[in-house]
Amino acid sequence: MISRNFKNVLVVSIGFLSLFTAYGGLQSLQSSLNAEQGMGVASLSVIYASIIISSMFLPPIMIKNLGCKWTIVAGMACYVSYSFGNLYPGWYTLMPTSVILGLGGSPLWSAKCTYLTISGNLRAAKENKKGSDIINHYFGIFFFIFQSSAVWGNLMSSLIFGQDTSISDIPEEILETCGAADCGLTIAVNSTSKRPEQKLVWTLVGCYIGVGVLAMLIVAIFLDNIDKQQASEFREKKEPLCKTFLATFRLLKDWRLLTLIPLTMYSGFEQSFLSGEYTKNYVTCALGIHYVGFVMMCFGAANSLCSFLFGRIARYIGRATLFFFAAAANLSCIIALLLWRPHPDQLPVFFVFPALWGMADAIWQTQTNALYGVLFPRDKEAAFANYRMWESLGFVIAFAYSTFLCLEYKLYIVLAVLIVSMITYPIVEYNEYRNPTEPIEQITSENHKKPAEDDIIIIQTGM
């Protein structure tokens, strides 16, 4: 029998897998499917701009009032609304639903990270193990399951859009403009971005709505409300709203968080490049939109497997080794993408880059999330809200310049942020090595009977 904590980790992971099967598939297609006037990329910019705004105040308020479980359910509902907006994509449907998704995005992810951190500390306290090791393990399991959503969501889009054979006819003169050889700003209006038949779009979006609603039901029914007592006590205290509102910004006084901002923003830059630029300027341009799903499946599969692997071995080789390995992989890909001239005859190469990118992204996601949980155990909600805020700023900046900067310059920007990240991150890691952060010890009240199994609740300090 698996423990209750481990069961909860699986429920959260499967819920996110189902939700992001829908959203991940839609995000990969926005720059190609809704290319008119840059509407798709604009909607992604609005999403991450809204996440920045919500990161400033919503996560601590929602998590402390609703608890992690119901914050996750509410955030998932916001994501489903974006799928409805894609049924009839236009400025008046995509922009409002993008705002709704963004407002729910930061509480969703902050609640997930807080939930996994609490669960990891609970198990560590019970088994007398190091909290950071269990948290790393749990984040590895989560991202192993979660990142496979890219496989299923993109498989759906490729199989459905593949029924429209007219979208794969690409003339030679168009192929000459693919990759960094050309500026890449005309891809959005050429024939390679021809929309599939509308009935196929409706079929795909309808499937995405269904799996999104399924995600909400899975979490609402099967996830334990492990911080219910803390949320109830917080509501009874009626803590001033301004104190909770400022929790995210108060944490910026910690120099470690400030030093991690470049690394956190890089996560947004590298993800937005693959989903927004690689899919449009390399895959859609040279192969057609129906190949976007297959290529992103490769990314998702590599990301999923490596998330599980690196979550397991991090305790043996350390975070720093993994971070520098990911940096080396991304650096190699960036240099190669600057030189490569994509052509349909080089089909295997189109899958090599997302595979390497997925391997590196697995490290950025698992280890950065775990690092925040280890460094800020007493301010988990505010710490993960900051993580989403700065990561989203990277997304916003990348999507904002997507429609007017040439592809070559976009690659140079990603490279520059990567270099800065690898200069600032070791400072925090070295300080943590010399002065380890003390984890929150499990506290149980003498007035409560000893809970059974893994039903012990960690006491979180006030923000």
C-alpha cells in the first residue's frame, strides 16, 4: 500500500497532466494556428502578464483562505476558460480568457508547489530523512507525470490536424526563409500557416475542454485537503489583507531571491522560445503545422523521463552539477540553431533539438522548484508566487518581442540570459552549502491525538 502523502502527489500530478494536455497543446499551436496579426502570441503575452499581476497578491490570499486543494481547483477552472476562448478565436474571446487564465495561473502553481513541499516535509519528518531529498523526489515524480502532457496534447493535435492534407504543401521559396537564415517575421502570414479546417479545430478544442474538466474532477474528488486546519485558522484570525497582499514583495528583501531572478526568468525565456519560435520558424515553416504536435511530443517525452531521472539522482550529484549540465545543453542547441538551415529532408534533426531542450528543461523545472522550497521553507506561498512572477516576466518579454525582432536576435537574448543565470546562481548555491537553511520541523499539538499513517499536518508560519 502506498502512503497517503505519495497518493496525494500522484493525484496532483495526474490532475496537472490532464489539465496541461489541453493547455500545452493550445500553447504550442498559438503562434501558428492564430497567426493573424500575431493574435496567438499576443494572447500568450496577456496570459503571462496577468500571471505577473496575480503573483503579486493572489497566491497567499487564496492559499491561506481556501487551502491548497481548492486553490488548485479554482486555478484549473481558469485554465479551462481559455480552451472555450479558442472555440471561436478572436480578440474579443482570446484576450478576456487569457486574462482569466493568467489570474488563476499563479495561485494554481503556487498551491501545487506548496502542497508538494508540505507533503515532502511530512514524509521526511515521519521517516527521519532530509526534507530537501524528499521534496526533490516528489518534484521529480510530479514533473515526470506532468511533462508527459506535452506528449498526449500534441499527439491529439497532430492526429486531428493530419487529416487535412492541404496544409503540408510547402514551396521551395518558403523553405529558404526558415530558421535563423531569414529574419523570420514573415512566417506568420505565409502559406505554411494555413489554418486547418474549422471542424477539425472545433474537434480538437472540444477534446481539450473535456480533459480540462476531468482534471478539476480528479483533484476535487481524490486530493486530501492536508492544510484545511491552517486555512480555517487563518480565516478565523481575519489577518489584515494588506499584510497578506505584501507577502510576495516582502520576500524580495531576501538577497537570495533577488539573486535567483535571472535563473527564474530564464525558465520563461527558454520555454517561450521552444513553444513560440521553434514551432513557428523551424517546424511549421519547413514541415507544416501538423508536425508541431509530433515535435513537441518528443520534447514532452524527454522532459518527462528526465524529470523523473534527475529528481532521483539530484541527491547524489547535487543541484549545481545538474544546472550546469542543462546550461551546456541549451548553449549547444542555441549555437546549432543559429547555424542550421531546416529542410524537410532533415526530418530527424527536427526532433533532436526538442529532445535536448526537454532534457535541459527537466532540470530547470525540477531543480528550481525544489531550490525555492528548500531556501524559503517558512514563506512557501510567497516564494513560489515570486517564482511564477519572475518566470512569467520572462515569458512576457519573450512573447512581446516575438513579432518584431528577428529570430537571430531572439536566440542571442536567450543566450545572454542563460549566461547571466549561470553567473548569479552559483552565489546562492555556495551560500546554501556554507550556511544550510534549517527546514521547518514538524509540530504537533499536545491537545490533538496522534494522527494515523501520513495524516500529520505541518504547521506553517505566518507570512
